[in-house]
Amino acid sequence: MALLEPGTQIRDTYEVERFLGEGAFAEVYRVKHRFLGRQAMKLFKVPGMQISEIEEMMGEAIILSKIGHPNIVRVFDANVIEVEGANHGYFTMENVAGGSLEHFWHSYGLEFVPVDTSINIICQVCRGLCLAHDESPPMIHRDIKPQNILVGYDASGLRARLSDFGLAKSVNPLTLLATGAGTLAFKPPEVFSMDRGDSPAADMWALGVTLYWLLTDEMPYNVDPTLGWNQKGLQGAPKTPSSLNPDANLALDRIVAKALAPEPEDRYQTARQMLEDLQAWDPKPDAIPATTSTEVSHSKTTLSPGISSNNPDKGKRLANEALQFKSNGRLADAADLMEEAFNEWPELRHRYESHVGLWRNGISM
């Protein structure tokens, strides 16, 4: 049961609008700031913590407050509230109405996400991650995955933001490694060794897995979650993206292969290296197609339970409500609701994507 109910007032500043989801340690709500509009609030679930313990839990908020970048989620506030007589820490961050990359991917139904859109998203994540990897010593995220990448629209168009820095950590300045942590399906082979060493190259593996998944609607490797950190290594090589997606080409295969190189020294060492290759990527088809078929049979499976299938009726209803908000001059609310509608019916994205950008600019059209 959620700790906060819709309508709850917090410190005379925030009003809880709705519950968005939860993880092992925190719940996330959409709240409305008294002056600044909608934000997302992360509320730590453990009750009765001492202030010193809450400060320790605020590590993610502290990190995010120091990293200012358009492709990293922004933090606005951090404080403590009392819920049912117990202290709970919270922090607020920008609300992304479109939700996670997994929701964005799922909204395309059985169609592939367009390759240029996938490349754009991964490039944006790389730009944000560059800021962390360029620190001395480098800071690593350790849990890059579609659920921790938020995708929405702002005044300039589609914008991806890397979120959930709860496991982020600076590497040891001598070994350039940190203890392995994160989601098993997105961890490279070396993290399952006795040393369990995490590194910037491990972040790049996770981003490579995410790119592969976007391009192919499949995971490159099957990782058995029941084995935990006792995996014995990944068997074989995955199929190339171009053999599964006719819009991918051999040049893109090479980028993915480098991101997923089994040996960390053969992999991209930082986000900046991968970004340079992605920006130089030429989308032109290969002289000799990598796949002989223009139609590739594939299916989609979600990475998390609870992601619903497309619902055109719900999408149309949300879109109509968004257009009503627009007619009433509530452009920010209209943009938020339309982004939610996109995830229910992809056709709406083609029709109203440019409108959302204008609404974010304060232009009614």
C-alpha cells in the first residue's frame, strides 16, 4: 500500500497527484509544486530513520544536484517529511510524462523503434554519461537499463534523460574499478568474476545491451537470474542487429559488437568514445545487404511485468483530453497528457509529436 494518497499536501509546497511506481527502497509519485508545476517525488519507504541515516540515503540526490546536464534527470529539492509519525526522506526531480524507455519501446507494438530514433536516444544518454565518465576519478552509473532512461519531449523535441543514480559510484583512482552492482541482464562477463570489478567499460556494455534491444527487440544474451552473481560467463555470440532488423546496417553491427566485446579492453572505454562512433554512423544501406529478407519475423517481450499492451481507445481518450487542455490554454498539462497517450497508441506520436514540442514552447497550435 502506498505511503501517500492523492491530494496529500506536503510542507505546504507539494500536492500528491498520483502514485507512479516503486522499487526496493523508495516509492515515486507525481506531485504538483505550488509554483513550479509537476515534478516527480522519490520517497524512501523505510520508516523511523535517523536524520543521519536519511542523509546517507540522499546520496543519489546529492550526486544529481552536482551533475547538471540536459540528458541527466534534474533534482530540485530534498527534505524530510513525517508520515504516520515516522520520518521519511524524499527528493523531487523533473517529471517526464512519457515515462521510461521501456514504455517508449513498447508503444511501437510489433514494429521496431525507427533506427534513427534509437541512435538519437543512445547518443543523448552518452552525452549525459560523458559528464560522469569524464570526472577524475570517473563516476560510473552501474545500473544502466531501459527502465532507468526516461524519454519525453521538450521545446527542442525528443529528449532522453539518464535517471536512478542510486548505485552510482566513483571508481578507485588506482584500479579504476568499483564493486559490481546493478541488474544482472545488463552486466558484462568480467563483473561475474571473483573480483566483480565494475568500470566505465561495464557501463558501456549495459548501453550496448540497451542499443541491441532497441534495434532487435531481443536481448543479446540470456542471463539466469536465479544464479545471481555466480554466472559462469555468456555463451556464444548474439545475432547481428542487421540480421534481425532490415533497417540496421553493417556499420551499426560493428558499433554494437564493440560495445558488447567480451574483453573489457576491447570495448568502448567511455561514453565519449561510443558517442563519437554513433555520431559518425552513416545510415545508408550496405552495398551488399546484411540480410536477404526485407521482412524479419520477431516478437517483443517486456523487461518488466506490468507494461500493458497498446490500447488505442485509451490513447484516443487521453489525446482528446490533451486537446481540450490545449483549447483552455493549459499547454503544459496538454503536453504531459499527450505524451502519456503516445505510449498507448503509436499513431498519435506521428500525428502530434510536433504539436507537443510547440506546446512545450508555450505555442498553442
